[in-house]
Amino acid sequence: MHMHCEIYAEKIELGTTNIVEVYVEKAMAPYHYDKGKKAFAWDWYQIGGRYMGSHDDHNPRDNPNNHETCWLCDGTGKRMDMVVENGCNGCKGTGVHFKWSMEWEKHQGDVMKLSEVKKHLTAYALIIPNFGQELWMGEWWNGEQYVKTGWDGKVLDKLKEKGLTDGYLITVDYHE
Ligand SMILES: [Zn+2]
């Protein structure tokens, strides 16, 4: 399953993508399935991914670069090689195919200052590294089963509770 994780960062050098990626890698490392399943165990993740735009309600469908000419019908909307109902089955007859999330153009808003993030942001998991590698989840694996933790998923409220009102959030899509 794909899950929405938010990672807190005190400081980030914006524009230096690699630094964000290294930071996320470190934050996620303790939960890799190779290390044994703790609260959760991922086998894949991506910054943004299918949770792209969570900070600002950006819709990846609104970015023209996330669409491509349908290769099944070469943009005509009609399958010439087989009979299908309602136009080409790759694009519902539109000739345009919405790309898979792995291929979407990066969205800058997936790394965002806390002050700009929408107030009601919720996530499945929140990692707060450098403060004891703190992890918050609505439910987690206790070694035998998933148990509810009582956290409501409200990211900004949790950070505020910990006195963190400045810094950044990074949206991550992980697979478990
Ligand atoms: Zn098509």
C-alpha cells in the first residue's frame, strides 16, 4: 500500500534538490524493511509521488507536462488495430494520456515552509528527525499487529505541540 508521510526539517537549502533527497533518505532509513519491521517498513518511497500537492492542494493533473500523447492511438483517440467501445482504451478517446505518478514533474510545493502549508494538512505518518527521530502515526505495528496510537494525523498541530513553528515539511509517498 502507498502511504502519505510528512518529514519535518528545521532548515533546508531550497533549490538544492540533492540536499533534500539526502535528508529524506536519512529520515527514512530506520524504517527500511531490511532493518526489520518497527512501526512500519517501507520498500520504496518518492518525494511527492501520489501525494504531490498535499501542502497546497496543487493538482498534478493541472500540469500539462504530466500528460502525454496517448501511445495506443497516437493521439487520435481511436484504436485502429482493434475494436473497442467508447474510443481508445488508453485515453478514453481523448488522445491524451495522464502520466503515471512516477513520471510527474517535480512540484516545488512538496518542500514547503511551515508558514505556507495549508493549516488542515493531515498525513498517515510524520517523522521529526533530529529530535530523537520521532515518529507519529495514527496506527503502527507493535510487533504483532497494527494498533491505534490516538494521533489524529494533524501535522501542524503536532509540530506546534512540540514547539516547532518554523522550518519545512517534505511530502513523501512510501510503499509498504
Ligand atoms: Zn488513446
